[in-house]
Amino acid sequence: MNNEIQLSPFVYRILPWIAAFAFFMQSLDTSILNTALPTMAKDLNESPLNMQSAVISYALTLALFIPVSGFLSDRFGTKHIFVMAVILFTLGSLLCALSNSLIFLDISRVIQGIGGSMMVPVSRLVLIKSFKRSDFLVALNTATIPGLIGPVLGPVLGGYLVDVVSWHWVFFINLPIGILGAIISWRYMPNIKGERMPFDLFGFLFIIITFISATLSVEFLSQSQSGHFSLFLAVISLIFLLIYRFYARKAAAPLFPLSLFEIRTFKIGIIGNLVCRLGISGVPFLIPLLLQVGFGYPAMFAGIMLVPMAIASICTRLFIPRILGRLGYRVVLVGNTIITGVLIFLMSQLSLSTPIVVLCLLLFCIGGANSMQFTAMNSITLANLHGEITSSGNSLMAVNQQLAISFGTGFGAVLVRLISTTTNTIHAFQLTFIILGVVTVLSSIIFGRLKQQDGQNLISHQRR
């Protein structure tokens, strides 16, 4: 892609860090809340089980607004939408901290979710449209490093704030970050607009029904709710997906053009992302549960044990462009997917007698493999998007990622629950890791459809 946006060298340097701020805020917020929910329930005079509505309301808001992030950016400009998103996220955080009832909290989470749904897709869209394809991988790599810290820092920081200060600070901590981010973004982010297309209302309705039904299906199933109702929602989701496909074939300007799937790297990236994350996404959720519920370690220790994953993720990012430049996307994605699956399988061999050093080393390796996997999957998905379909393709990838993470986490939770009815808890976790490892290894078949030259536009200057 020939870069049409001419920016100053300083802006090119700071743009990946503005995107990094968005990745960090969203990933931290998603992980920090779970630690505080029991204390929040007691303070709000609610059952801990009812507090799940604060999580679901946020997830459903993401489902509602992620699909339109690309359209809004094209219409009003990336800077205007991004800064608005940051302000809404920060305002929602303030309202969450001031909540004195569950309904107030749920409404505040919706406001927060509107902002959160657009921060990451829009910031990534700016990188796609501002950088040449040969520079995009490095920019995206820089932007996603802080996002890897959030899921690890969240549980530890959340537990500390709840124990030492109060649960309100789980949300107050977003305020200074959000204010600073909004000021810097307004000053330096370019206001890139796209071709003005009419809003596809019917396509939007079909997509959000598909997304919301799928999200609720996974949420209810992972919370031991009625399996029949979850299946019903899954069927509804599939029906409306098929309806959208039929509709999009004839629509003049569909929300997500089917022509996106004529781009082979995009199609492989989307499908591979979804299937691979079915095995990978459940692991960060299951590891703290295994350490606490299975092995009896305290919550703080379980949180600290995730630190090696974060360290490995950051360290690996320094070498990803060079590795991809040397080996190519096909070799890296096929090989790394298999390695990741084997590492997940090795989690099934852990026991109470496993030395802490071995546990840390295994988690370090998993963190490094995940970092390589996510960067390679995401960048190959976006590698060949150009012109007017860039915004919709970026938004669709964000929708797909959100679904994939929900599916992966729900799949892991359901497996543990079902297997634990026939065996002890530790054995249930072990069998679950075996299944997740096998699923991950099998997903390498999808990436095997890549050609050796795929992704060369991203890594040509990384070769030595």
C-alpha cells in the first residue's frame, strides 16, 4: 500500500503508542473486574451470581457497537471517533466507581462498553491507513505489547486494590489514563475519513442479532445455565448469519461485504483466528482456576504465576518481525500453532508435586508462543486489505476476535464443568488441557492453506 497519509516523523512514532494505550485500557478493564466482583456484590447488597450482569452488559455492548466502528470512522474521521470513545470509556469508568446499585452499575458498564467497543478497532484502523504495509507489522507489534500486560496485571492489581483500598479504585484507575490518552490523541491522531457510504441498517440488525445471540449462548453455557436455551441461542445466531449472507449478496453497500472473503489471506486469517482461539483463549482463564481450585494456592499467588506469560509475551514481540521475515507466515503459523498446542497439552501433566520453576518455565513458553500466534494471525488477516473495504474488514476482524475469545473461554469452562462430574477436579483440568491442546494443533491445518509468499508485503524489509 502506498501511504497516502503524510504525517510528521514524530506522529508516526507516537501513533503505535496511542493504539497501545487503547489495547492496554481495554485488556486491563476486562481482566481486573472479575477479581472485584465478590466484594462489589457484598457492598451493593447483591448475590455474587447476579454480578455477572455487569460482565454480560459490557460484552453485549461490544457486540452492538464493534460492527459500526468502521462506518463511524469513515463518516466522521478516526480522531473524532477515537477521542469520543476514550471519553465515553473514561466517563463510564467514573460512573461505575460511583455506582450504588447493580442497575446503576450495569448502565455505567454499557456506557463504558460503547467506548471500549471502538477504541481498539479505530486505533488499529489508523495504523492500517497511516503506515505502509512494510512498516505496518512493526507498528502493530508495538501497539499490542501493552495489551498483553493487561490480562496478567489485571487480576493482581484488582486483588490488591480491593484488599488495600476499595473496589471503586478498580474503575478510578482508568480516569488519569483516559484523560491523558484523550488529550494526546486529540493532539496527534490524524482524522482520516473514508468513502461515504449509506448505513446498512438491515445488515447491521442481522449482524448484531447474530453476535448477541452467540455471545449470550456462550455466557449462559459457561455459567451452568440451561443448555437447551444456549443451544436455541446458538441456532438463532447461525440462522441470522445465513440470512445476512443471503442479504449481503444482493445489497448495494453491505456492512461487511462478502468480497472480503475473496481475499484469501483475510479468509484464512478470520477462520484460523476463530478456530485457534477456541483452544488458546481458555488457557489464561483456566490457569488461575487450576492453581486455586485444583492445587489450593491463594489468589495472589495464582495471579503472580501469570507474570512469566506477560514477560515472555513482551520479550517475544522484539523478535517477531525478524522471525516472520526469515521464515515467512506459513511456516511460522503452522509450526507455532503446533508448538502452542503441545505446550497446552503439557499443562495436563502438572500436579501438586510439580516444582514452581517448571511451572514458571512452562507458562513462560506458553506466553511467548501466544504472542507469536496472535501477532501473526492478526497481521496476515489485515495484510491485503486496501481501499474502501479496509474499515469493514478491520471491524469484522474485531468482531471475530471478540467472539473467538468468548467461545474459547466458554469452551474451557464447559469442559471443566462437564468432566468434573465424572472425576476429581485436578483430573478434570488435566483432561480439559488435553482437549484444548488437540484442538489447537488441529487448527494448524487451516494455516497450512497459506502460500509461502503470503504476507511478503509485511515482512520484505525484515529479511537479512
